[in-house]
Amino acid sequence: MNKISILKNPVQGYAWGSKTEIQGLIGESASTDKPMAELWMGAHPKAPSEVLLDGKWQSLDKVIEKNPEPILGKRTARRFSNHLPFLFKILAADRPLSIQVHPNLEQAQKGFARENDLGIPLDAPNRNYKDNNHKPEVLCALTPFQCLKGFRKVEEILGLMDRLSLASLSGEIDLLYKKPDSHGLKSFFSALMSMDKGHQNEVTGEAVRAAEKFADNEKTCRWVAELNREYPGDIGILSPIILNPVLLEPGEAMYLPAGELHAYLHGLGIELMANSDNVLRGGLTPKHMDVPELLNIVNFKTGPVRKVTSTTIDTCRTIYKTPTEEFLLSTISVDEENSFTSPSDRSAEILICLRGEARIEDIGSGEILPMTRGLSVIIPSEISRYRIGGNAMFYMASVPF
């Protein structure tokens, strides 16, 4: 593949998705019964993008497998064993997603091997590990995005629990009072997640009744009540009390390392992650949950959320830098007075146009590709330099050098 190529991207139709957001972006009519939750741009074997080559659409993972160095560049091909190291997504959450956590690399490799040895099919509903990779990720909001991220400080959790006066949870809360630190938090959370169904129904029922008294004035209590409407009786409805609430305004981002418990509640965002689909779920979902494995993965650090600081590189490009070596998220904005010219030292990049119209020019060949809202492209490493002109805004996934 020696040219800039349009991508045809798969969509995941999870029940929590939106019936309008991704549809509007890619030019499909709104659906009354089929939500679109995630648009995947990348080469994950579960749902790879396709590129048009030699007059036919071909799976991107197979194309890269045949020509890794021209597409990825020598450095990236060697570093990541001839695989595209990131997965790029548009995520549209119309309803709350599951409480979840992602494994680190060692945990993913061991978990994947263990489930393979047990003979669990890759597409089995009770499979935890779909691949052997970790899944750090960055989420950038395209609309106001509500989420939960990491554990609140212990004193905050105890204060909220005291306000709700949950007698049915007194034994579990005592674990936290006796050890108001990460060890006590682990004992408390483990007890919460492991309680039997009868006790869970008693706790959630009492919690909803108490939260509804304060729902008009307190956002945390409103979310407890809202989550119960979506997932009645699920112990995950207590997550707004235990986890930090986060509101990302458009253009703001947050980073999710391995082991950090989180849940997306509502909004449209762009996600960039290591090329993995490994998720351990603990509530707010009809999907498979493995509480013991989730408890093995979760990091019980507490404290406030720090958003990712964006850095302006030049008049056109802003980056969201994270500690990961697999990916770098950028925005590129061009107008009549400012065009963007790529550096020559680069790996494969995927760009999606979210606003306006533009032209991407391969400076070496002179070939020009028109871009409009919703179109995405992959630009292989062997395109030495390219230029974007017009009046448009892009998000770009790349490999940091």
C-alpha cells in the first residue's frame, strides 16, 4: 500500500450506543431501533477496517501483515512485531456503560494464555481476554461527556455513605472505617462486589430510596437513581458514590491506565488505545462479569482526577500526550490561511475528518484526496510527506517518536 487510502470502518452496535451520533457523522440516517456505540478504525482482528486496494476492499490487518514495513515504517514494525499498535474509535454513549477495568500487559498475556489452555473460544460470551495485549486509553470529549474514573478519597466515600445512612451496608462500611486507606478500600469494595443477590437487593433498594431524597440538589444522588432505572438492583448503582465524577467539556481529555476502574455515563467522544479489546466488567451490564478477576486487576489508589493537558505544536496541530508508547492523539485544524504539512519521520497514521472540507495531498506524487466530514484515511509510512489544506478539523492517531 503506497498511497493515502480511504477506510471503511466497522461499527459495534452495543445496546448502550446512540441512534443518532455516529449515524450523523458517517452520513447514515438515524435509526429507531439499532444503536451505534463504537466506530472502530484500525486493525484489530475482531473488527478490522478495510482499505480499497486493486479495486477491492481488503482487511487492514491482512494488508499490514503482507507489507508491514512500508505501512508501519521499520521502527514501528520492529517495535510492535509488524502490528499496528493502536486502535482508534468514535464512542457514542447514550446510556451508561459497564463499570470496567483493563489489564496491564503481563496480566493480559497470562489471562489470554490461561483461557486458551481452557479451550474457551475467542467469541465465547464468558471470555475475559480477547487478545494478549494491554489497553491503556485516552478519551477526548466531542460533546460534554460524563464519566466516572478512579476511586474517590476514602473520606469522601465515607461522607457520602454517612449522608445516605445505609443500615444494610453497615458491616461493609465498617471495613472502611477501621482501615481508611487503600487496604480498607480493597476490603470494602471486594465485600460490596461479592455479596449475595439477596443482600445486594436490600442494599440497592435502600440506597435508591435514600438517594432520591437528595436527587434534586446532588448530582451524585441523581446518578444513583438514574443508574438504578437503567440497571435495577445492580450493585454498580453505588459507583457514583465510590468513584470520582468527571465532566469532560468538548476538547478535554482523560487518560485511563491499566487497573483504573471507570465507567462512561453519557456523551460522544473519540478514543485512542493500545490495540486491544480486553475488558473486565463488574456491573451495569448484561455482559459477562468476572468479579474475582476484576478484583485481581483493579488498582485501589485514591484521589482526584487529572485531565490530560493538550499542547499546541504549531498553528495547526495540538497533541494529547500520555505515557504510552503505542499511540499519540492529535487534532489538526486547517483554514484558508493555515495548512498542515506532515513531518517526514513518521509511522502509519489514521485521520478522521470531523468538521468541514479539506484536501490531503501526497507531496511526493502530487495525488490529492478530497476529505469531508466522517471520512477517515490511513496514511502509510512510505508516504514521505503530505499536506492538508482547506477548512476542516481532524483527529489523528499516530505512533509517538
